[in-house]
Amino acid sequence: MKPIPKSKYKLAPLLAFGAHPDDIEFGCGGVIARETRAGRAAHFVICSRGEAGTHGTPKQRVAEARKAAALLGATIEIIELDGDAHLEIRTAHAIKLAGILRRVRPGIVLAPSLVENQHPDHAKLGRIVRDAARLARYGGLKELRRSPPHAIEKLFYYAVTSEAEPRDLSPVLVDISAPGIVATWTAAMEAHVSQTSARNYVELQIARTRLNGLRAGSSHAIALFPNDPLVVESLAQLSRGARRF
Amino acid sequence: MKPIPKSKYKLAPLLAFGAHPDDIEFGCGGVIARETRAGRAAHFVICSRGEAGTHGTPKQRVAEARKAAALLGATIEIIELDGDAHLEIRTAHAIKLAGILRRVRPGIVLAPSLVENQHPDHAKLGRIVRDAARLARYGGLKELRRSPPHAIEKLFYYAVTSEAEPRDLSPVLVDISAPGIVATWTAAMEAHVSQTSARNYVELQIARTRLNGLRAGSSHAIALFPNDPLVVESLAQLSRGARRF
Amino acid sequence: MKPIPKSKYKLAPLLAFGAHPDDIEFGCGGVIARETRAGRAAHFVICSRGEAGTHGTPKQRVAEARKAAALLGATIEIIELDGDAHLEIRTAHAIKLAGILRRVRPGIVLAPSLVENQHPDHAKLGRIVRDAARLARYGGLKELRRSPPHAIEKLFYYAVTSEAEPRDLSPVLVDISAPGIVATWTAAMEAHVSQTSARNYVELQIARTRLNGLRAGSSHAIALFPNDPLVVESLAQLSRGARRF
Amino acid sequence: MKPIPKSKYKLAPLLAFGAHPDDIEFGCGGVIARETRAGRAAHFVICSRGEAGTHGTPKQRVAEARKAAALLGATIEIIELDGDAHLEIRTAHAIKLAGILRRVRPGIVLAPSLVENQHPDHAKLGRIVRDAARLARYGGLKELRRSPPHAIEKLFYYAVTSEAEPRDLSPVLVDISAPGIVATWTAAMEAHVSQTSARNYVELQIARTRLNGLRAGSSHAIALFPNDPLVVESLAQLSRGARRF
Amino acid sequence: MKPIPKSKYKLAPLLAFGAHPDDIEFGCGGVIARETRAGRAAHFVICSRGEAGTHGTPKQRVAEARKAAALLGATIEIIELDGDAHLEIRTAHAIKLAGILRRVRPGIVLAPSLVENQHPDHAKLGRIVRDAARLARYGGLKELRRSPPHAIEKLFYYAVTSEAEPRDLSPVLVDISAPGIVATWTAAMEAHVSQTSARNYVELQIARTRLNGLRAGSSHAIALFPNDPLVVESLAQLSRGARRF
Amino acid sequence: MKPIPKSKYKLAPLLAFGAHPDDIEFGCGGVIARETRAGRAAHFVICSRGEAGTHGTPKQRVAEARKAAALLGATIEIIELDGDAHLEIRTAHAIKLAGILRRVRPGIVLAPSLVENQHPDHAKLGRIVRDAARLARYGGLKELRRSPPHAIEKLFYYAVTSEAEPRDLSPVLVDISAPGIVATWTAAMEAHVSQTSARNYVELQIARTRLNGLRAGSSHAIALFPNDPLVVESLAQLSRGARRF
């Protein structure tokens, strides 16, 4: 577990979408911490103010999200789609997100998984982001005429709970055992005071990460699920595998 | 498509298993060419002389395999299990292969896929190799007491035909479009004269590779199927994805 | 096959949703008969009047549904969503059904399966009910501010035909061989005269039930499909299994 | 590879749906050529003018589609749903397509596959067509009161790319090696000049067809994916299988 | 339901394998009756005498099998592998069956399904037959040197119970509603007196067939599961589909 | 979390099979503790002495297993099959285990899961136990002539690691939050000193149990995987479901 060197190449930004103010942090905050530490820019797009949740006011929750993003080294914006617990799958939403993709021009995109048996907004947002990533490439889309098309490199899904992990996609385990990453991530989760005071979400996430770490031969790891096959130029890029037990 | 630089780090060797003298070449020869070009050592273990095939004598087929391995920059050995078309799943075989794994001490292992609806020897060998990779790690195995345990880094499956591609594992596409790789690979396949004169196997493989290349945004690519989740330390290792159509 | 004793504990009510006036009866009427016989309250919510069907007027069909519900010992209400064969997946529908869940406060909920290759209204209603069961728990949903949140215990899917049986969920077989259950159920199905006079639906359901009964070691059984893992406090709750052939 | 005799029986028409002006040709044009050659009438319904694509104006693209349909011996109509890249799953669309099914009264229907990870319009159209094929049978649908119900015989999905091939449906391989079929098909694909000049789509499709041909023991074959089980009166109808490698 | 005309072409024989004396009759006897009625030769290979079953002596059971085969118009032979309830997956068995395939030279082969959760002999025999069908084609197999290689046309699996139906292969429904077929089949099942007197196997099979018939739009149908994609020269061969409910 | 009352009815014994001395404890020890606490007899059959493992001598490991079984309130026997890391799937093994099933006559049987990508002995033992449970029912098996046939009620699989959890079977979550159960289980795991001193297996299992507990709405739960559908006489048996996040 050696410190993470800043990359000497400029890394394309990472863009993460969340349906609610805390989804990104709970689902993949450790990966964000890892990437920003290495010098990659990260930007969050939050698609509701969490106004249908049992705990916390919209104002509180947005403030918590801003604090958490800052802790993770990410910028953040809040957008309006249909409101918390009201999200619908609409092409207009996909075009709106495609416009953001063309503006931010990320290499890597993170979105909630498509598994339906979770908060309904999560899987819907995942599908909207997936479609947005295609639409961002099509030159003739009149609503986006002013911004040049953009092709992302990779779309990964994150899972806010174990139930949301796709069973038909092989995971990639991101090792987050480098010093300070788990601490930063934990702080970002705990910034969502309105949520963590009600339920033991932080423990849930750390337990998942420990299990994946044990699989990966490190102390902590987070599973991401690539939407499309990975492409490598050499197997040297894939020198580690998870098979420790 | 720039030339492939020799790696400045020493890469752990690659070890590929084939049930018949031509399986490795037809299933993943382009990947072998790519890796040896970059300076990685590669070794082939062939588990029969192809004596049950319709075309070619065992002597001819072994000579073809030796020629092909040389063209790909790999060393080769022929071992005896149960004979062509007679392979059985036996622990004794897995222990024998585990012994080879402890001797060669590879980072990456390649084996035929586990899909059963193909030549029966292929899926059986894949399962034997998978189990061998575990046994190689166990310290108390008395048959292997003399060689120290070894844990491989990654086991990938290759598919000799489209039918053999696993549907439950997400593929990794290895870009083989660098200059000369496809030509070297084709020469290695054509070294199996006894087989290629009877059926158009080379065209089959090149067509598959073109389709995967079109997915990967390059001219040619080969799909491998990782047995276990990939582990990365940074998403920068996975900067490309297949989503071109 | 001994008679069913009334439960001495008060059982939480069962709430069943049907897209058309006869779906609940044909899909799981035998289970309803079994549960009401044991003293559990059952309530049906029918989401159209069957006005797009080939046989029967809306008025006839509603009358048939009321008669069938009475035979099964259930109460019934008819609600308006988008009309027969016009159902759309809308959050507004899920919120409406969540309101009903908060009013009825059931332990067990039954809904048509999510398999899409059947009457389009069935799978859509199944998804709306699944999402409604989540929304019913969220405290901040402004449309439902007046009724306290409610968490159901279990959501089961029923399949109106064999095609609609999910392949990715393990079934639970409910033994309905106790005296009188099949007769009551058959009477309830036959109450849908407009439908049964046109096609042999009753025979279809009884044949399915006989097959499941043979699996379960009883004369008749109905398969339900739990949306979430079952939770037990002891294996004594699960003392029977289906493995008779 | 003997010439295709005109059928002496009148074959029920084939109806193919495409989301964009070139989808049918690229996805299953060879099958169309094969069927019209045998005397079956074929009709295309194109659901957008391709106005969101990167290449070609709507006017050009419609002209290309008309030319391609004529080369394949098919009639064609262009309809308006939500526009290219804007398609939504709406019951109103399914009813509109059900009206076309009642007018054309086909035996065989072709639609894009339901796999979601492709152009979003494709999977959506596939689902709309599948639902339309059910609605076309229901007698009480008031919007379609004037046209008598119609039950199609078979719904097949086609896949515009390998990614779109369903993994949960067993394919049927249609042998298109009879003289002239591939040439006619290629001409129809090349009629889409605005598309083929930008990317090597024709090579992609021919490579896929060669691979399927090698599986089927012929020079070229196209995979279709039946939505429902096939029904035969005798195994003599199924005298060939794909198992050549 | 018109009578079945004798085919004017000579149909390649059908070869069915059963692990026990009654498996073929219970699993697919109706298909056998249908095919022999049309003039196709059928041959049964029974791989044990049922000596581990609870009911019937080996002698009785073989006599029952001979009677049933005669009723279905099939010839029969009994072979020895490892004995009832003792079958192992051995290459020697696959080669033995490959020898039978080369002798009988069938077009169509029927074998028990590969689903493992049934009588262990069934799935094992299915796998042995599948591998035998490949080995029968390989020219160099020394044990079979005296008989010329043979490539079958199609391998179908049958399922003795619902549990044994594969979930990953799309079924083909064989309509057996032509006059007399069900009666002949029932007589063949009832010839297994030692089995049918103990359990209601005949009712089980007829119920399954009725359900498949209702799917197929006929009175009775049997589901078979093709091991490999079907190949057709025209969609006219597939003019019927199952989608009646 | 109230104390567990002794059952007033006599519960059929539980029989658990382990490939190595610690598999049962690590895979499902908490369930054993829960069941014996309620008065159910439990018996362990251990099929090797762990002699191929990296840590611990066979003598030590057997002693650890005996101590752990005693802590869990279970009896134990050690049997010889092919030795640690040498297990083969043989009918003779299945018959041997069927003999044990006839002797112990359990209601519930626990075996390692069938997922192949784990220690090879685990999946093999799972398959042998599954087949043994069928053979135990067949009256004519000559090796077991002296003991009367026995039909178990339920076969559940346990998973020693997350990787071994079957993806095609819906889990049942057993709540083990009653006082003292986790402590007893932990003591039993820690009895395997030779293993726990080398790796953090106990933490791994507790983390898994916490995650399942969070799903189940309790502090700790263990997932078991039923081989066959559950059969219930009333939905009152299934009054809890896992859907807490």
C-alpha cells in the first residue's frame, strides 16, 4: 500500500450521476477518492434533492452533498428531472444528460446499476445515463446542435446495495487500500448526517468493501460493473485477478 | 497503430494450454503474438497429438505445432493425458498441470473455455486447468511436495469457435491491430497445413477478429474471458471500452 | 389432507392486484381460497374493467369479478389507471397504488409476474406494484403525506400462464390440497362466464396445479415467485420440499 | 445451392419494422431477399427518417430506403412516431402498429431485438412491436374497432449488430447461400450510401453472415431469434442443424 | 387434425436413447408415434434394465420396454453401461454410443436433457450422447476405425419431468394432435405396468402435453429442446408459433 | 431478539456434509447453532482430514473439527472418500453417502454449493450429496439393500465464500440474531486455530452475515440456497421478507 502518485498524463475527467444526494458517496465514493487523489478531475450530477426521503430536508441534503463532494475532491451540480421518487424514463431526460456529457466531456462515466429491485429512481437513472452516452455521439440531434458530439470511453455501474449488483456483468474490483482513501470516503459518507444518523449505512458499505478486498487480496475494494467489454492493448494492463479464497 | 515497445519491466510468463496441437493458435494466437512482441515469455502445453482427428498424422501435427509456436515466439511441450478425444476429468490430471504451473510460474494462464457444446476435450481441459490453478496454491499436496506453491495472477479462457464463447462472463477485447501481429498470427495458423487445407478455419478466425475489432474501435481484436473479476488500482488502467456501434 | 384450522393469531391482510377482472382468480385464486379459509382477510384491487377483451362487456366482467371475489372470501375494488390494454408505467400510478398499500396495510402482496412476453398490462402492473411497495415506505412523499408509511412483509408474483413464470426466481409451491379449496377456486374461475365459455382456461389452470402438486407430493399446488429472499427464524418453518420425481 | 423455386402455395406476407431507414437492410436484408425470391410478399414499416444520425439528410435517407426496399422486392411506408432518437414506449404506438398489423395481416413479423445496450430506439421498437402483435388479436380495442383482429404466426427479432443478439433465445439460422441472394442483399445495403460511406457496415454484416454460414454448413446464414417457441407438425420440418465445428 | 400422410421421401432414421426402460416413452413417446406414423424408422437404445428402481424386476421392465417400443413402431436394443443408478461419464461410453450412431446413421437423435436436478443417470446419459454425436464425426478414432464417420443432423433433448426442462434453450413444440397419436402413446406408457401402477406418471405426461398444446394452439404438443441452432432454408418451414394465451 | 424456545415437537435431524474439517463451520455454522439450540439433532459428515491444506496437520484439523462440532451441539464422523484435494465425482461415493442418509434419516441436509469456481472438492461434494439424496429413495439399489429407503425433506446448499453463492437459486435468509448464536458460532470457527491464525476467515464470515442481516432487518443472517422449490401449506409460514434497503 504505497501512496498514489499524481499521474503525469492529463486524465480525462470522471463524471458520476446520482439519483439522490447521497447515492454516489454510498455506492462508489471510495473510487472517486482514489481517482481524484491521482489527479483526475471528478464532477457529480445529482438529479434530485432527496425530498421524498424519510429523513432530512431538501436543503440539508443538498448541503450534505456539497460537503461530501468537496471532501472527495469533486465538483457538483444539482439538476431537476422529475423529482425524488418521481423519476420517469423519458427521452427528454436522456437528451438533457447527453448535453451534460458533451459539456463535461468525460472519459469515464459512473451511474447506478440497472437492477430494478431497488429504489425505482436508481435503475431508471442508470438506463437514462446509458442511453445518454449513445445520444451524445449522434451528430444530428437537434436539441444539442450547439455542442459537438462526444464519445465517452467507459460507462461503469455502481451498486448502492448488494441487491443492486448486476448478476449478468462480470465486476471489476477497484483496490482502494492506498493510505487515506477509506478515511476520506468514510468522511464523505458521514457528511450525510441526516441519513447516517437513522441507519447504519456506513457500516454496510465498509463491510461490502472488506469482502471485495478479501477477494482481491487487499484490505478494501469496490466492485464496478462495466456496461461494455473492456478493451486492452496488452494483458500487462490486467496483471491482477481476484481469486484469494 | 504504433509499434509495440518492449516492456522495460520483466513481465511474468504466459502459459497457454491446448487440448490439440492447433487449439491455442486458432483460439488466441493473436494474443500470444501480441504478448511475445512486447517481451513477455510464452509457453505452450499441448495435451494430445491430435491422433483422433480426421486429417493429419500425429507426427505431422506435432511438427506443425512446433512450427507455429516458433512463429509466435513461444516455447512448447507435448504432454500425455488420456489421448485425443479421450480426455477425462481426473484429479490426477489437475495435479499434473498444477505441477507444470509450479514449474513455469506464470502470471497469466490461458485455457479453452468451459462451454460444453464443442469438442469434448476442450471444456474438460478448461476445467482441469481451472482446478489446477487452485491446487498449485495449496501447500500440503503431497504429489507436489518438491515444488513451492504458486499463485497465478489471472486465468483467461479462449474460445476456438463462436459457440464456445461463454455467455455468463463479460469478455475483455485484446486489440491486436499493431503492425505485424495479424500477419504473424495468420502464419502460425497456416502452419497447421493438415487442418487448414481441409476447412476454412483461418477465415473463420479472422472474421471473428474483425467483428471484435469493429466493436473495439480497431481493425482486429480477440475476446478473452476472465475466470475471476479483474482487479485494478486505478480506472486509468481501463481507459478504453467497446461501444463503437 | 386435514381441514384448515382458523389461525389463533390475527394474520395481516393479503392484498392482490389484477390488471383485468379475472387475472387474480386464474393466476392464484387457489392461494386466496387457502388463506381466507384460515382466517386471513383478503382484498382485491382490479385495475381495469377488461373493456379491450374479445369477450364480455365491462359491466358483465365487473359483475363476474365481484361474484368471484365473494366466492373466495375477498373484498374487491375497481380502480381506473389507463384502461384495459392501455396501461403505461407511470410514477403517478405507483404512488396511487402506494396509497392503497398504506390504507390496506397488508402483510402479503400478490401481483402479476414481470415476464414481458404476456398481455402487456400484466408485466407493467407487476412493476408498478413492486415500485409502489417501496414508495409506501418513504416518509417524505408529498402526495401521501396524510397516511403513515407502511412496509409490507412479502411481495409474491403469480403467473396467469406458464409463459409468465419467471425463470430467474425460485418458486414457492403453496399446497392447496386441503378439502374444498380446489372446488372453491374452480367456482371462482367459472364465475368468469364470459371468458370460460370462449376458451378452456379452467382446464389450463387445473393442469398447471396438478403438475405442481405432483412436484410437491400433494394433489394440487400453485407456484408463487417471491420478489425478495425469504427470511426465516428456523428451518422448521421450511420442513417440506418439492422433489417427488 | 440450387435456385429457389417459387412456392406454389400462397405464402402469408412478411412485415418488417425498422426504427431507422437502414435497420432492416443491415439487420436481416438477406432474409428478405430470400423470402421475396420465393414469392412471399414483404412490406417495410420505417418509424423515423434517421434525422438524428451523424450522416445523411432525412430526405436522402428516405430515398435510400425506398431504393433498398425495391432492390429487395419489398414495399415500404414511412410512419411518424416520436422521431429518430426520441422514441418512447407508449401504448398509443403499440396500438398504431397493431392497426398496421391488422391491415397488412402478415404471417411473419420481423422487429429489432429487445437487447437494450444498442441504439435506444431499436430495443424500444422491438418491445412496441411485440406488444402490438398481442393487441392486434384483442377484439375489444376501441381504437381499432374498424379492422378485424389478426393473429400473426411468428415474431422474429433481428440484430443490427452482434451486441444486439439476445443471449436468452436460441437462434434460428436462415441459409442465404442460394445464388444471387447475398448479391441482392449487398446491393440493398449499399443503397444506403450516406451510411456506408462513413463506416464499414457492409463488411460487418457479411462477416457476421459468414460466421453463421460456417456454423450452418453453408456459405452464408443470418440468425433470427424467435420470440415464442416454434411449433412443428413433424421433425421433418427441422432436418438441418448447426453443428459444423 | 387431418391424418398424417406417409412421406414420399425416405426420411433418415430417428435414434432415441434412454437411461432406463421407460424414459423414452414418458419423455417423448408421442413424438416417436408421430414420426413412425409418417414412415420414419425409429430405434431405441436403452442403457440399463432399471434394476435399481423401486418397482419391477429387470426382466419385467425389459419386457415392458419391448412391448412399448413395438406399440410405437420402433425397434429396440438394450445395452450395458454401468448399470441403473450407477452411470458414470466416461469417454469409453461416448465412444460406444458413437459406434451405435455410425451403425444406425440417424438424422435425428433424442436424448434426456442435461439438467442435473433429476435422476442422475438422465443428465449423464444426455452428456454422453452429446459427446458421442461429435466423436461419431472424427475420422481418426481408432476404436471405431471399421465404421465410416457419420454426422447427425439434429440432437434434441427430451425432459422426463418439468424439472428437467432446460431453461437456457428455447423449446420446439411438436404438435401431436393428429388422430390416434395420443392414444398410441398412452398405450406405450401403460405398457410399463410395473411403473404406472405405483405412481400417476401417465397423468403427469398428459397434463404437460395439454399445457404445451394450449400454448401451440392444438390439443396436445410435446416440447423438445434443440442442442444447436435450427437451420432453415426458408421461413416457410416455420410457419407456426406458440402464442395462444 | 427473544430467546429460542425448545420445540415441543420432535424435529427430524439435520445432516451436514463438509469436504474439509472446517467447511461446515465457516459456511453455515450459525445455522447449526440456531437449530441445535431449538432442540434439533445435528450430525456432521466430514469427507477428508484437510491433509492438502497449507496449514495444520490432519490430526490437528480433525481435533479442531471435533471441538467445533461439540461447541455447536453436533455429533461428527470423519469418512474417507478420495482424500483432500483429490475428490472425484463417482457413483460409488454417492451410494456411500446415500447409505449414511438412510442411517441418519435426516429431514434437512446441508451441502456445499455447486458453483465450480471455488475449491474443487466443494462443488464436487455438493453434486455427490445431491445425487445421494435421490439414490437414498430408490428401493432396488443392491449396495443398500439392508437399509430401508429414505426421502429427505429439504436439501440446502451453503457457500463457504461469496464466490460460491449460486446465482440461479433464490436464497433463504436464516435470522441468527437470537442471543448467543453468533457467539457460539464464532467460538466454533475459532476452534479451527490452524486456519484462523493464518487468514482472517472469521471476519469474512461475520461481514457476510452482517450484510445479510441488514437485508433481513436483523443483526445477522446466513443465506442458504434450496435445491428444490419450497412447499408451504400457508403463506403464514413465510411472513417475513428481505427488503430493508
